[in-house]
Amino acid sequence: MTDGRSRAARRQPRSRVGRDGYTLSVWGAGAMLIAAYGVPEPGEVFAFVAGAVLGFGLLAAVAFESPFEERATDDSDLRVASMVHVLGTLGTLAVAYGLTGLRDWGVADPVVFGAVGVLVIVGYNLALLAEAVVTRRL
């Protein structure tokens, strides 16, 4: 592969990895909930999405000083291994599957859906952080 095509081939997964990982995690967690609870009622869907939005808010509150803060990013040291996101995607799904059992403990269905929503966003991002730390040491 020529150098130009090789650079383009490397750039493509780097530009999509975040979106694709979220898609796999959110869709997979939703599928876990559907498998455990059946087709959700509108309130449960809203609880799931509200939980995800809360997760984004929690991450933003921890990572930034203000909601309008600008940060430069430098991904020049991105390792291919960090783009796989095995821990981020499969780990999040495993925990989501575990949370579906909360119904057996008497937890209301909308609360479970909300908890899974928070988990998908916060858990996925924390797992990506862990992956980045590990792959930078490789």
C-alpha cells in the first residue's frame, strides 16, 4: 500500500472509533434490556436515555471546569490496540447484563433502565480511559 493510501486507511478507523464503540455499547445494552424485560414502555425508554444523558453530565462535571471550556486534544500517540475497545464495549455489556437482574431484587424497571443508561456512558468512557493508559505503556 502506498504511503498516502496507508495514511488514509489509518485515519478512517481513528475518526470512527468513538462513534462505533458507543453504537455497539448502547445498542448492545438496549438489546440486553429488551431480552430481559421485553419491549420497553415509553417511560423505560426515557429512563434509559435520561440515564445516558446523566452519565454524560457526570463525565463532563469531572473532566471540565465549565460546560463551555475548550480543550485541545492530541491523539498523535494513539495506539492501534486502544482502538479495539474490547474492555469498553464487552465489559460494559457484561455489566449491563448483570444489572438486568436487579428486577429480581425488587428494583423498579424504569430504575434499572436508567441505571443501565448511566452505566453505558460512564462505564464505556472509564473503560476507554483504562485501555488508553494500558496501551500507552505497551
